[in-house]
Amino acid sequence: MSLSHTAAEYMLSDALLPDPSSSRAKLRLELPSDRLLKFVTVGLPLCLVSLAFAREFSAGSQISCFSPTNFTGKQSAYTDTACWDSLIHHGFDAEGRAVTKSLWALKVFPYSLLVVAVLMYLPYLLWRYAAAPALHCDLLFIIDELDKSYNRSVRLVQHMKKVQQASAEPEQFWEEYERARRERYFEFPLLERYLSCKQHAHALVSIYILRNLLLLLFLAATCLYLVFLHLNIFFQDEFSCSIKTGLLQAEPHIPSLIPCKLVFFSVFQLISLSVGSVYILLIPVVIYNALQLCQWDKGLLSVYEMLPAFDLLSRRMLTCPLNDLNVILLFLRANISELTSFSRLNAVSALREATANKEDIDTVIDFMTLLAGLETTKPKH
């Protein structure tokens, strides 16, 4: 008998979770899909702009004008510089009237993509400074309490084992155990009440929805901006430039218009098409991230209902999912590796479903009492 008692004690001591490590201070405060969105929305325009600038520095002039044959080399260089500085197309409408069209959007296009990258980073700055600190504290507390609640259950079974061994009347011990279950002496209400309180808070969910709305707005605005460029400018790689201004206005040998061609035009077209197509594909991802808050992640809570009196689901306490608790559950799922008790409780839940007498296992305490060898005298529920 002493050998079985010793084996039960060793089994219960091994069931305890180790002390939490310092890695919990490095919790993931971004969902995997949000991290992917940040990497693509911010990194893509920065990468393409750097390539465009590298080509500009390597290729030299971004414009090539067809100067008259009587122009010297310095005059041709001046023509290219003047036309690049003005970047105004001089043409004629259907009635033959002179019209001008500014192509300055092409010159500022690389810098506009830098502005796009900064705008795309603003929603993540909002989340990092407005919501991440509070979320980090919530996750640390909840993860710590979930693991502690599991350890409390195991220690309770250890104590029950010692009391049962020292009890002269086993039936009286189990009557006391059943009375304690009915009067809910085994519950650990702090965590459950904390999670219930988070159901009535809306700070995190408001910031998360605002973050996705801002990102969606910036994606749509960038796509509309690129469509505007393509419809108005990105189909005109050649234009007529006039350099008869200032001191050259009265020079008779200078033609009124000089044809010019934009050397970088195809590169800018490719960059704009790449950014626009990728951003259009990311819009459904942003919408999906926001729609995650419209349903509960009940898989995580259902596993932790193996803890005594942890019954957020069975007591129908989960109401409208648009609250801070749902956001916390999403990030708990992203940090599931930090929840050491989850894998063990998940295994207990699977064993409960596989056992023949499911009514004998209501909580992890029941499961531990069965493992400790107390089922021989334990009354059936």
C-alpha cells in the first residue's frame, strides 16, 4: 500500500506546472495576420521606392528631350534640365486651342509612396501605444492565473490524497467531498470574475476596430490615388515641353515646343501596378481581421472549463462578442505556447470524451483523483 501511495504522490508532483519563465514578458501583442499586413503594407512601398531611387541614381537623367540639331551639348543638357523642372505638357484640344497639363505627379510619385508607407504604419503605432500596454498586462495576469488555477487543482488533490489516507472513515471523507462540491468550495473566482468584467469593457475592441478601419481607409485611398495616376498621367510617356521662358523667350532659333520622353515611365507603371494589386488583395484580409470579433473563440474557454467552477460557457455568460474579452481570447490563442496548462487540460478533455463513464470526470480534480487511485472508494455522481 505504501508503494501505491508513494507512486500517487510522485504522479501528482509531476503534474504540477513549473514556475513561469521570464519569456512571458515577450508576449506577442500582434496577431499573425496583423503582422503580415504590417510587413506587406509598409515594406512593399519602401522596397519599390528604394529600387526606383537606385535606378534613378544609376541611370542618371530621368528624361530625354529631342533638341534641335543646332544645339550644343550644354544647350541640350539645359533643355533636359528645364523640361524636367517644369514637367508641363503643352498641347492642343480638339478645337485647336493651346492647353497645358502638369505631369508633376510623376516627379513626386516616389515620395508619395514614402507617404503611403508612413500612413500604413500609423494604425500599428495607434495599437502599440494606445492598446498594447493594457493588453500586455491583461495577458500576463490571465495566463498566470490560468496556470495557477491548474496548479491549485493539483495541490488540492494532493491534499485530498493525504486526508483520505489519514481518514479512519472513507465514507465520511467522500461525503465531505461531495458537500464541498455542492457548496462550490473548490472554485477560484478571481479569474472568472476578471474575465466577466472584461465582457463589459470596450477599450481594446474599439481601438482594434479603429485600427482596421484606418488601415482599410488608407488602402482604399492609395488604390484610388494609383487609379487616378493611371487614368490621367500614366498613359503619357511623351510630352511637348516649352523652354521659351525668361531670357530665352525672345530667341528666334529656339523652337516653341520640344518633344521629350520620360525614361523611367515603365518603371513607375510597374511599381504602381504592383502596389495597387497587392493592396487590393489585402483589403479582404483586413475585413476578415475585423470580422473575427463577430464570433467567440469558444475552443479555448471550453478546455478551461475543466477547472473548478470555471463555467463562462455553461452559464451562458458570453453575450455580444464585441468586447475586450473577445480580443483577449484572440491574443491568448496567438500566445498559446505560453499557456503551459492548456496542453495538459486539452489532454484531460480528450480523455474525458474517450472514457466510458463521463459522469465521473467533471473537472481536472476528478481526473486527478482517478489517477491518484481514489476511484475505488469514490462515490458515483
